[in-house]
Amino acid sequence: MIGNKTEGFDLEFYAAKLLMSETFFAALSRNVNKVSNPKMPFYAGVRVTPGGYFELISNPLLMETLTDSERLAIIQHEYYHLIFGHLTTRKMEGVNPRASNIAMDLAINSHLLNTLPKKLAQLQADGTVRMDEENPGSPCIPGEGLFADYPVGMSAEWYLSKMMEDPQFQGGSGDGEGEPSDGEGEEGAGGGRGGLDDHSQWDGSKPNDGKNGQVTQSDIEIAKQRAQEMMEKAADEASRANNWGTVSTDLQKQILDMIKSRVNWQSVLRYFVKTSQRAGHQHTIKKLNRRSPYLFAGKRVVRTANIAVCIDESGSVSDKMLIHFFAALNALSKLATFTVVPFDHEVDEANIYEWRKGTHKIPTRTKTGGTCFDAPTRWVNESGKFDGMVILTDMGAPKPMPAKCRRLWMTDEANAENPYFQTDEKVIGIPMDT
């Protein structure tokens, strides 16, 4: 295996080919890493990797036995797990892992009734739907087999609740045994169990593999924000092209509602800082130099984010809003050191200061004039040393010049809903009712 290629099957190629007419899924897919593993006993799976990235992993030996329509259904099934947040929501304590997995698959397959072949849905039953030795396997499709009385289109939580009350699923061991954690079992290489997909690494508590290391809860939080951003861009692209592919009208509305729901501004700040990091190197004797071991010190990668936080102190920004802005910055100071740049129609260079990580500041105001967003943008551009800039403002001025680094806008919820100008950059509303 080389990269994501094995023999005649190329996951990257097939994902691009099969999603050509699926604008929404294609846009999502561009932000998902593709990896092949001929040893995993499943057709495919999707997971979070360190750093909060998403990865689609498949068994090429199993995938190349399918038709294109079957491959498309599997890829869509995996991406629906991402859309519905199944990867970034921890499993509920005390819930049968198999039952929660089935509930998620029932919710997803409600949207794949016309495309997911029953023989593939049947594979989800192997070691999963068979809650005890008395029950035969059954496709994880609402209205089929053991789920004949289950309506179509409900949430995973609804299906889970229904299953907990369903007599035919009572008496199972509920210990989740048989779920592989690394896909390296004897039944791999295209043989043996051959289930549809793997949910075993979604709780963030297990290492992805020996190379990538442990996925932390911080990675899961970053992945949540990354998924939100990916869905926003994918929905915008699908809407502009007027082509959502096989995504139903009802599901389109559900996705758009999910995107518009109130976001956690603190999580957005954390995501912005973490994804603005750049790599540097420090010499260290604790790591061998690969070229000249024991002669020269080795290097280790150090990732830092150099962020400029530009605070609008113009007369239109109230003292209450400034207090909330500083509360946001006190939260941000737990993550990184950043440079505070006060401005109104011009940058107050005499009062620029560094806000060190872990310190607390009280609200201050040094300016009260009009607002010009070109002023802080030009100052950041000319400095050339920042990886990102955050502008805290009431949005009450014309659209500024482009920034040479990533730019995030933070305002109150009212101005986030009705900004003075339109921008493709992220605009986040901070609740002012607390």
C-alpha cells in the first residue's frame, strides 16, 4: 500500500469521481483525508485524527468488489456521520454501544433508502443488530426486518429510545465486545466479517493508531468547529450551484438550520487560534539529530499562533459591549498570548500591548472617534508578523481592504445577524444578555 492507493483501487480517485454530481458531498469530501487499509475488517469508516481533522479510511480489497453505486452509498453513509455530528459527540454512559451504533445507522439510512443496497445495510447487522443469539441479523433500515415498525426520518436519539423499549432487543449482553479498535484483526484483508463501517473510535478515548497518537478532547472540540465550517461552505457551494444532488429538500432545511443554530463563540475563538498556528523549530538535546546524531542537537516542532486582536473603541461601541469583548479576550488568554490593537478611525499605536497567556485584564477605552476597518487591517498587513487577526466591533463601518492573514469578526448577536456589510469571512455574535 502506498498512501491511499492499493493495487487497482484509489480511494481519492473514486471519491472525486462518484461525487461529481453531488455538489454538497463533494465540497465536504475535499476537506476529508482519504486513507486505505487492506487489513481493516470493514468496508469503510470515518474518524477524527489528532489536530481535529477528519479521515475517511476504507478497505480497498473490499471496496473494489462493489459497483460504483454501492461505493457511492458507502461514502455518503460515512459523510452523513460527519454531518450529524456522530464523530464529535461522545457516547452516552451506560448505553449499549451496539444499540447506539445501530441508532446512528438507522438515522442515516433513512436518507439513503433509494441508494443503499440492502446487502450493504445487512452487513451493518453482523455482530451489531444481533443483540443476542436468538435474533437473526437484519438490515439497519427503518421499515425493514427487525425495524419494520420503525418510521423513516427520525433522529438517532429517537431510534435509540425506541430500541431501549423494544422487547426484541432486550437481554443482549450490551458489552460491545467484538468491536475492533484498530482494524487489524485476523478477519481483515477482505475476508471474514466484512462489516459496512466502524464506529469504534468516535469517543475520543482511544488512539487512532501507533503513528498518529491519541485524540484528545481538545481535538474533538476543534473537529466540531471544523465540521461546522465545512458544512457552511458546502451548503453555500451547493446553494450557489443549485445542486444538492441526492440530499432531500427536508434534509437541506435541516442542514441549514444546523448551520444557523447559535454557536459557542468561545469554541470559535479556540478553533481560530488553533488553526492559525504555524510551525517553528527549537534545538533540543533531548532529540537526536537525524543527520549527525550525538554531534549536533536535534530539532522539535513548536507550534504557535501570533494573533492580533483589534478592538473597536469608537463612539458607537458601548461600554457594555467593551466589557463583553474583554470577557471574550480573558477566555482567549487561556489559550495563547496575543497583541491587542485598539482603534477607531485610526490605530492607537501608543496603547498597543501584548496580552500574555494566563493573565487577566480589565476593560479600558482610549479612543472615541469614528470607525475605519482599513486602519487596523493596514497595520496588521504592514507588520507582516501575524497569523491571524480578530476584530471585535459593532460592524458599523464600510467593508475594509483584504487582510493578508486570516480574519475573524466578533460582534453582538444583533449585528452578526444584520451586518453593515457582507463578507465571506467568519462573523460571530457574542450574546450580550449575560
